[in-house]
Amino acid sequence: MPDVTVKLSDGVREVTVEVTGADDALRRAEETAVRLYGIAAANSPADRRAGFAGWSPGSSTERSGEE
């Protein structure tokens, strides 16, 4: 089990770093995640967003009782 997990995301790119067994696990995970995120952002198109245009992850729409 990791000591610390750091996740960075902008909706297009997501970086998850897990560090185990280090005295400075949080600092190392943060530095690594930021470095990897920078590489991912520099090498992928910035105009493509994940998900559905205009939709939000949460919704106030309720299901009918028949569903």
C-alpha cells in the first residue's frame, strides 16, 4: 500500500503518482506528479476536453420510479 498518492488532472490529462517507503514521500510524489504532468501537457493537444460538451459530472436530473 502506498504511503502517499498524488493525482493531478485538468480534464484532459491525468497523472497519478504513488510513493511507498520514503521519508519525504509527499514531497517526492508532488515533484514527480508535477514533472510528469508538465511532460504530458507539453506533448498532447490542449484543445481536446474530456467528457461531453456542456455536461457536468453531477446532475440534478432524477430517474423515474420505473427505471
